[in-house]
Amino acid sequence: MESGQKMQYNGGIIDAHCDTVHLFAEMKDVYNFAQKNTIAQLDLPRMEAAGIKVQFFALYIEPEYKYGNALKRCMQLLDLFYQTIETCEERIEAVFNYDDLLRVNNEGKIAAILTVEGGEVLEGDLGVLRMLYRLGIRGLGLTWNQRNEIADGVGERETGGGLTRFGKKVVKEMNRMGMIIDLSHISPKGFWDVLKTTVCPVVVSHANAKKICDHYRNLTDDQLKALRENGGVVGLTFYPDFIHDKNPDLNILLDHFEHISEVAGIDHLGIGSDFDGMGGKMLKGLTDVSCLPALIAGLFARGFKEKDLQKILYGNFLRVIRKICNDDSVEV
Ligand SMILES: [Zn+2]
């Protein structure tokens, strides 16, 4: 570092994954998203203070709603999401394409992108996918850990199962409409099948490097290199189990950032916090969104430059959004 050089990041931040919508449902009597609180890892005032410009909100379908009630659960969460952000519409707005995102940010508001985590909601029907698009969903995690009609989740990895014939149709329809394909939680075979099928970049919204932490949810170096080829982005996650099996901390998370930037390249990583999706676990030093300055300071200390942080924290995911969500006139 040259003396006097400022280690300050003034750009925006895109977080590609949180499960906070859950709390809109489960904690609705005590959790107020628009007010600072200690119940959640995210709320509007802390997001604003941390410099979040774009937040992906996943509608996570818990295992108890599979099978049979996954789609209904998704609709309930979607309704709660819209009801909640209506109460603070002057500060946050759902966006459906790249131009929308820029407009909302220019108005000084946070842009929210809606995604679904778990393709069970489609119940094997492309028509449901198209209706989700019409309702504002712009990303879909093809699987959670289980098998569904689209593919095997990573929890079924020993079967060697990948993308189904229906899953291939889903990938193609998502490419056509302009929906972001999220490969977090998919089986290794499914990951490779999707990359052979898609004509658009994909994201892995929340995962880390298997080389640093040998967890089945993390990505191998070969997968990271494939993401580079595809033009996609992996969002590094703060979920402790995916950072280290015994002593996860911010320092080891920084090892993941270094490794992934070397293997996948600086243009192919971002952040996907998984805030409010950690089942009560928290990373030491990065317990909630207000701790992001500690991550930024850590990245600078590891030698990342401001232009690198601009890509990691913002530009890389923005590139994918711009590439995929660019045309709302597409016939659904
Ligand atoms: Zn997840």
C-alpha cells in the first residue's frame, strides 16, 4: 500500500442472496423490516447504512412444504414480500429489469430482485414458471438439496443424477424469458448438465470454495473455472459451515475470496450473504449486514484494489443482471 492511499470503498453493493422474506412470515408480529432491530440479520436501515444498492430476496420453500404445498407457500411468501415493501416504498422497490434497477438506484432507493429457491414450486409445469415471471420473479434456484422435477439437489449427489428432460426445458425457457438461473444446491451432475444446456450466464448465488472448505455445497476448482467460461458469477456466502468445518471466521472467508478470484477470475465472484438463512448460526466478525465494512477492510488488507472491490461487490452481478434481465417486452 502506498502511504496515504485511502482504503475506502465508495461504490454500491449487490447481495445476491438472503432468506429474510421468511421472517416476514414467521416473525410478522415482532419483526419490522423498515425499522432497525436485532431479530434479523437484515433490515432496511442497516442495509441503507451498509451501502446495499441491490438485494436479491429469495423465496425459500422449506422442506415441510414439499411436496404438495410448495407453490402455495411460494405465493404466500411473495404476497408477504410485496405487502412488506409497500410499507416502505419510498426506500425500496422491486425491479424487473436492468433499466428499472438503475432508475430505482438513481432515485436513492434499494432495488429488490425476487427469486425462488427451489424448483419444486413449478410442480413440473412450464406454465407455472411463466406465471412466476409475470408475478415479478427474476431468478430461480433450480433445486434445493432434494431431488425435484428439474434435477437432483446436492443432497442426492450419490445417485449421480443431473438435469431431467423437464429441467432442460426449464433452462431453455428461463434463457428465453430472461430469468437468472441459480445453481446453488444443485448436484454436481446437474451443474454440468445446465452449463451444457444454457446459452446465458448462470449464477451460484451462495457458495464458497471446496478447496478451502470441503463441504458438499461448495464449488470445486473445475466448477469455478467453468463459471469463468460461462461468464457467470458465484456469490461468496457468510454461512459458517461453508467457510470452515471447525473454526469459521472472517479471515478464512477472505481465503475463499482470494482462492476464488484466482481460480475463477476477478470478474466471476460477488457476495451472496445468506443472511437470515443460517438457521441461527452466524459468522464471527460478520454477524449481520452492518458488519460489511469489516469484510471490505479485510479485502483491502489482502491486497484487493478498489477496482477489484467494485467488481466483487457490485459490477460482476450487475453484468449478469444487465445481460439477462434486459427486455421486459419478451412474450411470456
Ligand atoms: Zn440456500
